[in-house]
Amino acid sequence: MSASAVHSLWTTAADPIDKIGAPKIEYGQLSPTLIVIGAAVVGVLVEAFVPRKFRYYVQLFLSVVALAAAFAAVVGLAARGFGTTKAQIAAMGAIAVDGPALFLQGTILLAGLVAIFTFAERRLDPLAHGNRVDSFVAQAGAVPGSEGEQAATKAGFTTTEVFPLALFAIGGMLVFPAANDLLTLFIALEVFSLPLYLLCALARRKRLMSQEAAVKYFLLGAFASAFTLFGIALLYGYAGSVSYATIADVVEGNVSTVDPALAETMGNDALLLIGVAMVVMGLLFKVGAVPFHMWTPDVYQGAPTPVTGFMAAATKVAAFGALLRLLYVVLPGLRWDWRPVMWGIAIITMLGGAIVAITQTDIKRLLAYSSIAHAGFILAGVIATTPDGVSSVLFYLAAYSFVTIGAFAVVTLVRDAGGEATHLSKWAGLGRRSPLVAAVFAVFLLAFAGIPLTSGFTGKFAVFKAAAEGGAGALVVVGVLSSAIAAFFYIRVIVLMFFSEPKADGPTVAVPSPLTMTAIGVGVAVTLVLGVAPQYFLDLAGQAGVFVR
Amino acid sequence: MENLIALLVAAPLLGAAVLLCGGRALDRAGHWLGTLLAAASFVVAVVLFADMLGKGAEERTLSQHLFSWLPVEGFQADVAFQLDQLSMTFVLLISGVGTLIHVYSIGYMEHDERRRRFFGYLNLFLAAMLLLVLADNYLLLYVGWEGVGLASYLLIGFWQHKPSAATAAKKAFLVNRVGDMGLSIAIMLMFTTFGTFAFGPVLEATGETSEGKLTAIGLMLLLAACGKSAQVPLQSWLGDAMEGPTPVSALIHAATMVTAGVYLIVRSGAIFNGAPEAQLVVTIVGAVTLLFGAIVGCAKDDIKKALAGSTMSQIGYMILAAGLGPIGYVFAIMHLVTHGFFKAGLFLGAGSVMHGMNDEVDMRKYGGLRKYMPVTFVTFGLGYLAIIGFPGLSGFFSKDKIIEAAFAKGGTEGWILGSVALLGAAITAYYMTRVMLLTFFGEKRWQPDAEGHAPHPHESPKTMTIPMIVLAFGSVFAGGFFGIGDRFLHWLEPVTGHKHGHSPLSAATVTGATVGVLLIGVALAYLQYGRGPVPVTAPRGSLLTRAARRDLLQDDFNHVVLVRGGEHLTRSLVYVDHTLVDGVVNGTAATMGGLSGRLRKLQNGYARSYAVSMFGGAAVLIAATLLMRAV
Amino acid sequence: MSFPLLTATAALPAVGAIATAAVPAARRSAAKWLALLVSLATLALAVTVLVRFDPDGDRYQLTESRAWIAEFGVRYELGVDGIGVALIGLTALLIPFIILAGWHDADPLETKSSRWRPTQGFFALILAVEAMVIISFEATDVFLFYIFFEAMLIPMYFLIGGFGDRAHAGSDENASAQRSYAAVKFLLYNLVGGLIMLAAVIGLYVVAGNFSLQEIAEARANGTLDMATSTERWLFLGFFFAFAVKAPLWPLHTWLPNAMGESTAPVAVLITAVVDKVGTFAMLRFCLGLFPEASKWATPVILVLALISIIYGALLAVGQRDIKRLVAYASISHFGFIVLGIFAMTSQGQSGATLYMVNHGLSTAALMLVAGFLISRRGSRLIADYGGVQKVAPVLAGTFLIGGLATLSLPGLAPFVSEFLVLVGAFARYPVVGIIATLGIVLAALYTLVLYQRTMTGPVKPEVSAMPDLRVRELVVVAPLIALLIGLGVYPKPLTELVNPAVEHTMSDVQQKDPEPEVEAAK
Amino acid sequence: MNPVNYLYLAALLFAIGATGVLIRRNAIVVFMCIELMLNACNLAFVAFSRMHGNLDGQIIAFFTMVVAAAEVVVGLAIIVSLFRSRHSASVDDASLMKL
């Protein structure tokens, strides 16, 4: 680097400060995120100041109101046309307010709302010392099985911190798919990851597994985000900026003024490609694509089931949103480089998830692997690289998240002495014991399997159609085959529930409070509506299929 | 007038429907109803016959179109009848003999609690048989063809509690099905060749197609005929069919159904005339069966089976005649009719004997019955004389003509066929005499039956004897009536056509020869059975005898080749289906499971190994991305 | 828009199913009666369709068309041609008998918890299947058809796996194990077929841009849509595979014997007489209609498979020890005939195939239901456990025999007509094929008569000596079927007139002419 | 001095950190290695920032530090609770869930 350049650098650095104007923030357009984050902060204060026995109610009320309000805000923005015509970049280029962002934010908010209901369920666990308890530990700090824990339970402690944590996570997720520069992307990633790590550790039963899940999730998650960050660094190095638009321009080579430094780095594709690979890897980790999926089964199994449902649904939505934006906004010019790689990833993800699931014996792990397989299907839609691809993925995510939350909500109902009875053998003959619950779960399983008249089929058809139109016919064939494999283990569960005799020491099905009922009910309703009359939502997703740059 | 034709079929069909669907209420009167309707059909036949005689030879053909059965693009099948002299002959025979046998059965089946059903089946048979001979197209004929097969199946197996009966019935149906295959293929060939399968158009258009086609059609028709008329190689079922009640044997397996093959060939004369090879095959089949049946007839001790053998051989004569073409058609039918009389009579006689002997069928346990059942003896005797062709009786006229025609075929073929026919006549005389002697002459050799009742032979009731007498009349005079002055020839010629072959031998010579061989046959039989006492248990006998007792090993052949082979085939196929076809699928499932189990191991629970996979994944990802750019 | 008759015909049983399922647990008989009434009402509607349908009118009649999923170019399009009408009639006709025959099949053995309602479930599922089958006969939109083609697997699956044959050889858990094996096998086979078809459906969309049968056909006719030969063939194979699994065609047949063997007789009838018909129907309507060239291209192979099915199925039927499995293999043989008729590409063959679908439905129903009554009496499916039944239960034996004779397509009974048409149709174009297929009629006689002989004739076995004859309910089931078998055998004209125009349309789809008879050709 | 060298250093540090994650058992150490990787990123950012002559990279570095701090808070909390209930901070001991 020449001396003059250094000098210029020094002078620029020494420019008078007053040139920097105050940033312009479109609060209206960021309102969903702001509401949720604000509510989260308030929630922390509530923890600090509200007496313990009211906290649960206040927190629940607060979160529900916040999420509902945020959703209303999203709807309002969409109605004012920010999803389509008035789509724009807000917050000094940090956040994009456009169709995909709003659609996904809406989905995340609804999913979060439903998930919050399952968080707040307090009828399933038997009374502990006369106190209604939810599925979260009394005092996270207390050693499992110690007197401390006993005392905490006796005192009727409950970890109401889960509500603000969840809100923080949701806040992060809202930003994630809307992030319009890599920094915001990274921050959002951390903002929604860290609370999730904590939530995983807070199970009331089987605490050791819960903590183990948290550790694994945390270490691997941090590991992954380190990769992402390094990738970001490389991209920054390549383009001299972290803003999507700028990077895209540089990639496509249409930049107005090229200073020597930029010219030097621009020439160096290695920076670009390695950077892209590392950033994408971080996102693939979050969506749980093979080979970055291995945390999924363990974490899903160990985490408190409501959290699992929340993670499985919302995280996927947010992560795929971010992935879409990255690939469609930043790297369209690089399509020919990343498409083949994604092909490979999609294929091994679909097949891997389906095949390994066949021999699972724990319902939560089973669903984990099924979620991996589904990630593969969605990737097929991502690869389409057409507006249809985007909208099909959006639709699939919406459909999938409700099915998932509903399914995990049902899992929380089937219990025996040791808490939830997640081992498949315990589910034998459930259909005889309580036909309704079994039938509902069967509906969810059929949706996972993609049987017509369920949302699963519509979504699958949408992404496969998009993929086929995008020239990925082979992917469709693989996808079809792996759905056939996947069908096998969904059916296995149905056989177990309906066609095998109930065991004498089988689990009981707890009757939940309206909260969980709502969660499950919403799940079923969405599943069937999106299966039978999906037109409206397909239109919505179709209109939302365009990214702003 | 032609609207009456449908009645012929409708009457017995109605009877069948009522008797089979109607409940026990009909048990008392059922048999009378059945007989009445059979008779009604006969009356209608007579009326039509009278009307037909009233017309000139040309406009004697009546036809009635009921409804369009199966109209499909390019494919027309109608339910329509055609009544010409040929059909008329059969209609009279069927309804006449049929009625008589109904009457006979009233007595014969008296003690059977399922008599109503029996008459229902008989009526069903009549309906089907009449449909067969009245149909004006091959497809409808096919319906009647299978219909009689069904009736025969039901009647052979009428005593279903006897496994032997059930098996015999099944066998009969299956063997016939093989024949039916031939018929249906023939019909398909006609359709593809002529675009139709109605008698008229097909038989007129035979000139317009190749001889090869005609030969194919002819052979297929022959196959059908073999099945129905128990000709070699499809004859094996007839012997077992004797498991059925005797009236059934008389009506179906002697007089009418088994002659359907002859009808088919004569009816399709135009086709065969165009296909000499096919005709040759027909004659060969006839000749072979003629001897085959006769030989079997000599060896059987079961009176009905002996008669069955003879039926086979007599039909052999007819087929032989039919194979001779225009020179033979008329005589084939003529012999068919006379045979209908005397063979039915003989069977009824046999039935009457069994009736008196506790259903004993082994002739070696009869003997000297003439004193005990005179009517039976006389009628049976007349039938016997008729069948061996005793001069002046029916058989003489018809059979003699056939032998003559056989010689008249000319060339070596003519000689061979003729001498075979003569030889057959001799053997016929031999085995029939044997039957006669064993049954009615010599000393009594009666044995108590299984329950230990000693038989008290007695004459049968009127309902049974009267039909026998009537048939006896037929067997005596029918031949003369037909033969003298070629009445029958003139009657049938317009339909079948007729040519006088130029026989190398004069008619007189042939007649002389026939009578000569006849006497030889009778003499041999008398020498063997007439003089000394007859052993009750059959002697071991010569190789031929033993073979003949086993139907010349034909069943054994079938058993080894078809039954055993079939069993092996099906068993192995079941295995294949289970292991191979199913195995492939289960195999894939198993492989998937195994693969899954193996992949599961990667999920070993150690966070660090997960990190390794991530790291590796990232490395691959980067490498791949760079590679993409490189290539 | 006039009254949506077709929608109503399909919707009525669907609604009925929900209503039946909702009947409280205690009121079991109420559920039965409700189901029966609904099925009868559906029959009435089906008859109305039959009446309103004009054979000589347009190809598709009573059409309905509404927007559904514009995103996928999918419309809710219904319409029936003669073939569809015939099969809808068959379905609507058989269901009441199936319900009546299965009257007691789903009565809970012991009093389960109050919420367990097998009976309601059983009849609701049957009605659900009826609804889906009917609508798939009506759909003229490929996607719509596919939806229900797939969805009907689920209720069928529960019917097979949930309500097994009480008369099972072996212990209870063994029974339920085999039952769920059969159910899973059924579902997986058909699901795999369906998923492969899904790929083809998507492919079709990519090529054609919409799913409307008529539009695609027109577009192909006037050349605005030309598929590459290879594309057409791949799509054809995708469709055909699914239908061949459903039909079922050798070697994709092995699910049928298990399914029919393990399920109750009425359900077995539902499978083979109603549901499987969708497969052959779809071959006729979609394979030939959408991919004429590919159909012709594939004909030789398919004919061979059909022949194998005919002979192979019959031979295996001969080798069976289990009454219901025997009937199943017989059906496989018959489906071979149907496929043969369809791909013979002659109007006789295709009319025959269509008639065959109807007649096979009737004959199998008759035979299988009577067999079911027999089995329910003795409590065993093994042929060897019977003997001399005809002595103690003559009516049962008689009806069984008639069912059997229909199965071996005896002239005078309905199946003969169709079978002969198929044979003629096949023979006209491929003589050798026709002749080989004719072997089937001998084998059919073999397995049917052996079955009858071993079960009904011979000395009376002590176990069956006390067997009651058919009851009134059972007679009500069997008698009409037999009447129809005879009626359609003697006077099939109405049916053929209904079907012929539709067949002509299909023939023109594939641009095939019947081979001229030699003599006319000469002239 | 050429800032590219700083990049090499950053890459080296990142690799060391990653290796540490893969080979070390103690959760705390593993965690430290991750922090090391983050620092490597920071170094890269700053270096690039200098190359391109804009401040984004440096600003991002600050963000990263904050995030790292937050991670420490959460991470240590989890690890400590794990340690207390298992009396071991070895990541390999925490392998209840597998297959």
C-alpha cells in the first residue's frame, strides 16, 4: 500500500466529525421488531419488579399482546403495500422491508404466538406441592435432584424468564430474514440464538438431557457462527462493504468508482467464494441441513418440548428467509457457482433425513430427522432461483411451521410417570385409548408425509413444481423417492397408534388447558385449510415473492 | 309360425327357473311341472315340424330375431334363431327323447329328496341344448354349448356327496373347457376373417377367403367337437361322467349333448368343404375314436362304462361320416338320430337293471336277469340288436351307409377308413353281445351289497318301462323309416348338400361284409361268455385288456403330465411369488433399514464429532464452491 | 350454472361419512342405518346422473368448472363420459351391498372405553372411500384426480389395517401383525406409485402449463402443444406406473392378496371391485388421452405384462389354500384381461375392458361376499377346513356356485360378454396374444371348480354340519347381484350403448382404426 | 507493512481455534477456542478495513466483541450449570443422547 494511500486513509480518518448526520430510522416500518424487542425488555423489568405470583400472568399477557400487536403491525405494513409496491430499504440500509420479509415476519409472529401458548401450559405436569407448574425448571441454577431444587419447587418458583427470552429470540428472528447487510445478519443470528441456547437448558424433567442439549447446541452454534463471521469478514474484504446491495454490485461487476484497493480484492474470487461458502454454511447449520444437521436430533430431544416445537418451526423460517435473501439478493450473479453445491446439499439432506429416521425409536428424534428431510425439500425450492421458487418456499415454511408446533404440542400430552412418554413403544395403541388425540397426530403425520388434502402436500407440490420449472427435475425425482422413504416411518407411527394393542402400563393422555388446545387446534385448522383451499395463501406468497434491493 | 321357435327354448328355461328358485313348496309337484314343460316344448316342435312339412324344400327355413344382444362398434351379436331341417331334426330328437327321459326319471329318482332340483337341471339342459341347435350365429351357439356343459356338470355331480361324482363333474367341465377354447378361437377367426359370425354370411362367404384360414377355423371347430363329443384326445371325461344318475347318462351322455360336436361339424359343412386337410383330420379323429371306444367297451365290467365306451365309438362313426364331407353329412346325422334312440334305450335299460339290483353296476354280478325283468330284457335286447346293426333294425341302415361312404371316399384313405369302420362294427357286435350275455343270460351271480342286502331283482315301475318301450320302437323302426327310399336324405339334403361317392365296392358287398363281421363278433363273444360260467372277479386279462380297463392309460397320461405337472408348476409359482416378486420389495425395505441403522451410528452423541462433521462439511463446501469456479 | 349434480354425488357420501363418524358411541345401529341410507341416496343420485347423461351427446357432460388453485393452473373441473357414468353407477350400486354385508363386521368384540367407536369408524371410512372414488371418476382435471387418487389410500388403509378378518388362522397378535403388514404394504405400494406419478404430474405441468384434460388434449390435437417424444414417454411411464400398481398388474400385484386376505370380505370387495377400478379407468382416460403416442409405443410391453398377469394370476389362484387369497389372485388375472382390452387399441377391446370393469365388480362382489358369509360361519379361511357345505346350506352353496361361474365367465352371465369382447378385440390386432389369453378361460374354470368342489361338495365335515344357510340380510345382498349378473349377461345392450361413444372418442384420441375383416378388405 | 499478512495471521488463528474445538475435551477450553476464532475474525475485519480504507470493518469488530461477551455470559451459564450437575466439564461426558 503506497504512502499516499496511507496518508489519504489518515486524512479520511481525520475528517471533521460533524459530517456524520444522525441516522434516519423509519420507526413505522420497523415497528414489528421494535414492539417485540421492547416487550422483551419490559419483560425483564417485570422479572425484576413484579411479585413472583403475578409474574406468570403478567408475562403471558405481555408476550401475547406484544406478539399480537407486532403481527397487526406487519399486516398493516403489508396492507399499506410495503410488501409489494412500496417495498424499500429501511434503517440506513440495515433492514429490508419487502414481501418476503413481511411474510416471514408474519409467519414467525404467529408461530411464536402459538408457541407461547404451549410455553404457558400448566395443566399437564402434576401439581408440585400444590402449585401448577409448566414444563420449565423451577430454578435453573439449582443442581438437578438437589435440596435446592426441592426447595425451589416447594416455594413454587417458576422460570417465567422464558417469556422474555422467547420474545428476544422472536425479535432476532424478525430481523434475520429482513437483514440487508451482513452485520445485521450476524447480530440477528446471535440475538435469536443465545436465548434459544438458554431455553434449551430449562426443562423441568430430564434436566441432564436438557442441559446436555443446551451445551451441544451452544458449542456447535457458536462454532457455526464463528464460521459465518469469518465468511462475513472475507466478503467484506472482497467487496469493501457489508451491505447486500453493494456486494451484489461488486459481484456483478457494475460499480461506478473502483478505487485501487477494491480493484485488488475484487480480482480475488477466492475471497468471495470462500466467504460465501462460510456464510451459507452458517445458515445451513441453522436450517439443519446435512452435514450440518447433527445437533438437531439431540437438541430436539433434550430441549423442553414446547421449546423444541418453537425452534423447529420459527428457526427454520427465519434461517431460510435469510438464506433466500442472501442467495437471491447478494449472489444471483454467482448462481452458477452455488447452485450445483446446493443441489448436492439438498439431495443428501432429503435422503439422509428420511433414511436415518426409519430406525428412530424416540418420537422427538423422529420428528427431528423428519425436519431435516423437510429442510431438504425446502432447499429444492430455494434452488429454483425463480420468483416461483421464493413464493413456494415461503408457503412451505408457513405450512410446515404450524404442523410442527402442533405435532410437538401433541407430544407434550402423552405422559407417564417420568414426564412425557416419548419412546415410540409407549405410543402403541394410543388410537384405542384416546382416538381424538391419535387422530389429530395422524393428521399432522399425514401432512408431514405430504398426503393430498393436507398443507404438506400443497407445499411439497409447490416447491417441487418450482424446482422442476427451475430446471431441477432430477431434484424432484430424488425428492419424490425420499418422500416415499419418509412415508414409511410416518406410517409406522400410525400403525403403532391404531393397529397395535395398547400396553397395560401405557402412558396416559393428559387433558390440556385451552392454551395447548388452541395451539393444536390452530395447527389442525391451518393444515387442513392450506390443504383444501390454499389459493388465498398461495396468492399471498406469490405477491410476496419479490426481494427489494 | 316362426314366433313359436322361442317357445321351444322358453318352456324348459321357465321350468328350470321356477324349479331352481322355487322353494320346497314345489317338492311335491316339481317333477310333474318339469316333465310337462319338456313335453310342451316337444309339442311345439311337432307343430313346427308339421308346418315345415307343409312347405316346399326351399322355404322351409324359419328364422326369428329376438333382440340385439351385444352391439359394439364393428361387432354385432344377436339373439336370433334359425330353424331349418337340420335344427328341426335335432329339436325333435332332443325334446322327444328328453321328454321320455323326464318321464323315466319320475320313477328313477323317486326316492331322492332333491328330485325337484334334478328336474330343474334337466330342464336347464333341454333349454341350453335347444338353444345350441337353434342359434343362428356361432356366439349364441357358444352360449348353448357352454350351457349344456354347465347342465352336464351339475347333473354328473348331482350326488355331490360322493367325491367321485364331484371329481367326475369337474373333470367333464374342464375337458370341455379345452374344447370351448377351440370354439372361441374359431369364432374370433371368423370375426377377423368375415367380420361376422352369423351362420348365413359366414357360410356363404367361405369362398372368398384362403384355404389356410378355413383349415384353421375347421381345426378349431374340430377341437371344440372333440371336447363336447368325447373324441380322442379329449374323450377321457365321458367314462367318469357315468357317475351321474342313469337318466342323465342316457339323455346327455348318449342321445343328445355328446352329439353336439357332430352337429357343429355338419352345420359348418361349408367351411370344411373348403378345407380338405381339416376334413382329413376329422375323419382320422373319428376313426381312432371309433376303435378306441370299442376297445374300451370290450374291457369294462361296469355296465354303464361299457355303454359309455360304445357311445364314444358310435360318435366316432358319426364324426368319421361328417369328416367325409357331403357324401357323409346326411348319414352322420341319420346315425346320430338312430343312435339317439337305441343308445338311450340301452342306458334306460341299464338303469332299470341297476334299479332292480341295488344300484349294482358290475355286470359280473348280474346274470340270468331275463326272467326277472322281462320288459327290460326285451327293450334292451332290441336296442342291442339295433346297435350291432342287425339287418332291418335302425343301426343297420345308418351304420351300413357310413361304412359305405367311408369306402366311397376313395383312394387308400377310403380303404383304410372303410376297413376301420368294418372292424369297429365287428368289435361293437362283440362287446354288446358280451354285455347282453353277462347281464341277462347265464346263472345268477348276485352278491349282497355293502349293507348286506341281497338284491331282489324286479321289474321297474311303468314310468320307467314305458319310455323304454317307446325308445325300443324307435330303435327298431327309425332306421328303416329313414333309410328306405332315402327319405332322410331328401329331407336333409337342402341344408347339408349331398354327393354320391363312387364306392370301389358295391353297396351289396359292403352290406354283406358288415353282416359278416357282425356275426363273427357275436360268435366270438358267445364263445367267450355264452358257454362256460363267468368268474365274478375279473381275470387279470391280457395287457390290452388291462390297458383298456384303464381307458387305454389315457387318464394315467393326463394325471402324470397335466395334473402332476400342473401341481408342480403352481406350487413353484406360489414359491416364486412369495420369495422373488415379494422378496424384491421386502429386500429393498430391509436394505433401507440396514442403511439407516448404519448411518445412525454416526450420531454417536459426542459434540466434538458433530463439530468434525460440520468442519468437514464446511471444507467440502468451500472446496466444491472453488471447484465449480475452476471447471 | 345448473345444479352441480356431479359434485353432489361425490359430496353426499363425504358428508355422510362425517355424520356417521359423529354418531355417539352407544348408538351403533344408528350409525349403520345412517350409512346405509346415505349410500342409497348416493345410488339415487348416481341413477339421476345415468338418466341425465346422453350417450350420443358431447364427450364430457354434466360438466362443472370452478376456479380452485390458480397458482398451479388447477381448476375444479368435473365431467363424465359414458365410461365414467358406468363406473360411478357400479360404485354407487356396490356400496350399499358392501355396507349391508359388513353389518356386523365392526361390532366391537368387547366393550372398549366409551370413546372407542369402531363401528362408526368402519362405515364412515367406507363412505369416505366411496366419495373419493366417485370424484376421481368425475375429475377431468389431472391434479384434481391425483388429489383423490392419493387421498383415498388413507381411509382404505384404515379399513384394511383397522378392521381385519375375524376368521384368522393363528393367534390374535399374530393376526394384527399380519393385518398391519398387509395395510402397510398396501399403502406403501400405492404411495410409491402415487409419488412417482406426482413427479410426472409436475412434469406435465411444466410441459403443458395447466391440468385440464380437455385443454391439453385440444392443444395436442391442434399442435399448439408438442411434447418431445422422450418427455411424453417419461410422463406416460410415470402415470402408468401408478395405475399399474393400483390395477394391479404383474409384477406390482403382491399387495393385493395380502390386503384382500387380511381384510374383511366387504372391504376386500371394496378394494378389488371399486378402488382398483380407478387404476384401469385412469389408464383409459389419462394414459391414452394425454399420451397417445407413448401409449402406442409402450403397448407391446404392456400387453406382455397383461398376458403374464392373466396366466400367472390364474395359476397362483389354483395354488392357493386360502379362499380370499384365491379370489385375490383370480382378480389379478381378470385385471390382466382389462388391461389387455384397453391396450389392444380396438373398439371391441376397449368396450370389452370397460364392461369388464363393471362385470368384474359385480362377479367378484357376489363371489367374495358369499365367501365372506361362509368364512364368518366356520371361522376359517382355509379351503381345507370346508367340505360338503352344499348338503347343509344349499342356498349358500348355490349362490357361491353362481358367483364362481360368473368368475369363470360362463356364457349367459355378464362377465362372459366382456371377456369375449376383450379376447376378440385383442385377437383382431394381435392374434397370438388373443390365443394365449384364451388359455385363461380354462385356468379360470380350474380354480373356480376346484374351490367349489373342495368347499361345497363331498362328505359333510363335522365342523360345518351345523352351518346355517343364508340369512335374509345376506340374501338381500346376494340376490340382486346375481340378478344383475344374469340380466347384464343376457341383455348388456344398455351398457354397451352407454360406453360405445366414449370408446370411440378414446380410439380417436390414439388415432387408431379397427383392423378391417379380411373379406371386406378383399372387396 | 502489508496488511495481507494480517489476513494470513487471522486465518492461522481461526484454524488454530477450529482445531482446538475439534480436539479439546474441556467445555471451557472449547469455548475459549471459539472465542479465539471470533478474534481471528476481528483481526480480519480490521485488516480489511484498513485495506479498503473505510471504517466498517472496525465498527464490526466492536460489535463482534459485544456479541462475544454476550456469548460468554450465556455460554458460561450453561457450562457451569452442566458442570455443577455432572461434576465434569468434559464435552464427551455429555453424551446421553445419541443414535
